[in-house]
Amino acid sequence: MKLDPDEMTKVVNRLKRAQGQLAGVVRMLDEGKDCEDVVTQLSAVSKALDRAGFAIIASGMKQCLTQPEDADGEPTLDVAKLEKLFLSLA
């Protein structure tokens, strides 16, 4: 299933911010910053990645609901696959 490029723009921006945050975490570790500060920033990166993942899954679900069959007439919604994707982020 292809993802809607317009919807993925926000996801890409979120991932780019997370990439910058992760670089900041590495820099903090290299500089010997306080453990609490490092963990706080690492938590923010983790949440940003989780939200990006959930946004991707939600976009896929939306597409499955609006286009229930692919070009060959096969169902696009695979419940087991979606469940596995959700659990991979849990």
C-alpha cells in the first residue's frame, strides 16, 4: 500500500525534528551532561518516533477504509498485519 505523500509531509517533518533531537542526545552524552537531562531528551525522541509510526499506520488505515480493494479487487485491509504494526510500536 502506498502512503499519501501529502499526509506524510508532517510525518517526515516530525522525523527530521526527532533526528535533530537524537543528535542532541548524542552530543549531550559526548559532553558528559547530567543523566536526567539526557533521559528527558531521549524520551522526547522516543515519543516523536512513536507518534510518527502511529501517524503512518493511521494513514494506511484511512486509505484501507476509503479504498477497500486494490486494483485486482483484493481487500486492502489486513487486520492481522495492522495489529502486528500496532504491537510493534507498543
